[in-house]
Amino acid sequence: MDGPDGVVAVVAGLLGLVVGVVAVAAFRWSERAQYSVPAQPERELDEGLVRVLAVLRSAAVVLDDDDRVVRASPPAYALGVVREGQVVHAAIRDLIADVRRSGVIRDEELELPRGPVGPGTLMLQVRVAQVGPRHLLVLAEDRTQARRLEAIRRDFVVNVSHELKTPVGALSLLAETVQDAANDPEAVRRFAGRMRGEAARLSALVHEIIELSRLQVAGALQDIAVVDVDAVVEESVDRARTAASAKQIRLDVGGERGLTVYGDHALLVTAVRNLLDNAVAYSPEGAHVGIGVRAVDGLVEVAVVDQGIGIASDEQDRVFERFYRVDPARSRDTGGTGLGLSIVKHVAADHGGEVTVWSRPGKGSTFTLRLPVGAVPDQLLATPPAARTIGTLPTPSSATGTPAAGTPATPVPATPATGSPTAPAPATATPTTTTPTTATPAPARAPAAGGDGPAHEGAAR
């Protein structure tokens, strides 16, 4: 188009284009304003304070003058101190209100619920202080584990003091009695024998306290090597033979032979011997105690089966606690310290295994020590002992014994039979039997006393 009309059309087109661009720009600006995040209150904080909060391992919360959370560290959320932009616990809010009123720093240890539901609690050391004219800083340090350890240590000292007091008091009384009976040789001999027994009990208690303390220290395994399970069982039985013979208890050994584990020979002997001592102590005279060995699902199981008094179901979880006794009177008579099974638990854990118990009152008990099979390749044997760890132990990944390097064995829970189990076939290994009496050895298998407990191949009753 030529002439004035053409010029008008061009100008109109340009104006329309400009209007369109302006409209689009206005729309975009409006949209951006609608969805943009407003300036965060935390920008009002001093930059140095923000950096400090970012690196704190403790739970840290900064509040404005309306007690709204301006900034909170990840531990504050992890511990449940902050939720949905608010301080959760009323006890902490009370401290905050007190600091606002007085301006004085508050520092208190609080026991708080671990979560919105459940009985769990946290012990938090909480410190509240003013930082600037508007903001408050709340620091919370988790002291739960420290307080739990303190309680355990305190209970341990109390228990040790009580346990030591008994034999020491008995020795003192016996010494006075011997002094008074100086003119009666027979009485002196009798009381001297009792003094020797109390001294032996005291010595055993001190030894087991030292042993347990050593096991609770990280890196307790000092002499790590491939351990012959047959040698461990043989040495343990030999050490338990005297106590068993005194009660005419027969020790029957059976099961698979030639099995190995990776660990500390002396500690494993201590663990198995403690299980045997426990079985002998709680079995009646003339009973049988069976020791069975087998490999199953990449684990070596050493089961000690007795015909003793048994353990009630509500006490079975506690028998591995320090100083816990099912029958305190019997433990005093047998010289038990209450530490033997706790030592077994720690030895098993240090070797990457576990100890389990099945028991019924009046039927007897079966304690099973379960350890990873010691399938160790040549390159690991060439490693200096100081550099070896249980965590690098290659163990079979299945019952077929195929090694899976670096993969720890997955324990298979031992499920006690609820009824009369089918006894397994006798072990192929010939049982080695220590027989104080002339009784005929039992076959190499172990149904529970009374016929309704879990059977363990190789453990004779």
C-alpha cells in the first residue's frame, strides 16, 4: 500500500507489536512476582553466625522475636527439636520465654520424648541465649548415649561392690572362726577348706571382671587366626571335666569335624568353656551334657545341651546380662559369678556371630554359639595378623560353602521347635565321650530333655 494510508498501517502495526511485547513482558513479570519466594528472614542474620550454624554438629535453632524459626540445623530436625517451623517441646519453649524475660543465658539438661508417639526419650543439654536485639539461639546436644553409659557404669560398680562384698565378708568371718578354733584341728581344716573356696570364688570373679572389661574395649581380638573348632571343643571339655566328674555328669561330644572359624582361639575356648560350666552347674547329678558341632548356612554352630532346671521365657532375654542369675542361691553354691554368659555374648559379637538360647523350665536348655565359617583365602593368610579384621573375613554365601569374598554371613535365626521335633540323623563323626560313670554313651544327636526341645545334630544327651 502506498500513500498516507500505507504509512498509517505500518505505524499501527508497529504500535501493535510494541503493545504485544509490553503485554507479554507485563504478564511474565506478574507471574514471576506471584511465584517468587519472599526474602528469607535468615538473611537478617549476621553472615558469620550463619556460617557457624552450618558447621555445628549440635542441634542449633535461631528464633526471631515472635519465636518463629529463622534457621535450624539438620540435627535440630533429626532430634525432633523443630517441626513445621516451630520448636516442638514445651520445656524448651519455657526456657526460651524465661530468657526473653530475664535476658540471662539458661543451660539445662532435659529429658524429652523422642517422638510424637512411643515411650522413647532423649536426654538433651539445652542452652538458650540472646544473639542480637531480635534473635535467640537454642543449642541442644544429645547426651542420651552418654547418660546411658553412665548408668551402665554406675550399675556395674554397684553390682561389683555387692559381688565382692559377699566372698570378702565370708573370708573375714571364717578367719575369725579359725582363730577361735585354734585348739580344734578338725574345725581348722574344715574352715580352711571353706576359706579356700571363697578365695577361689573371689579370684574367679576378679578374673571375669577383667576379662569382660577387656572384651568391651574396641579391638579386643589380639591373636586372630584360623581356629580349629575341634581343638576349641576338646580344650573346653578338658577344662570342664573336673566339675562334671564331681557331679557324675557325662560330657558327650559329637557332630561334624574339621570345621574352622576365624578369630581368637583363647577367647573361643573361654566362651565354650563358660557354656559348659553353666550347663554343668545347673544340671542334676548323673545327668548328661551334650556338645554338638555342625556347619549350616555359612555358620559354624557349637551347641551345648543340658538337662538342667531350664529358664522361664521371660528370663531368657536377661541371662546374658552382667551379674544376672536365674537362681541366685544355686549360683552361690556353685561359685557362679553371673558374668559367664555375658562374656560369651561379647566373644560371639567380637567374632561376628551370636549366641542364642532355647529353654523350658524342667526340660533343660540349649545354648548355641554361632560363628561365621573360617573360609580364608591364601592372600588373607599372607596378611600380617595386625592388619586382619573380622570385617574382611570372606564367608560362604550359601550352605554349599561357595565363598563370597568380603560378604559377611547372614545369621539364620534358630527357631525352637514348638512340638516334638524329628531328630536328625546321627552325626557321621564318632563321638568323643568323657564318661565319669559307666553309663552307655548316647547316640550323637540331641533332642531336648523330655523329647520336646530343638534337636541339634551331634550333641548327645
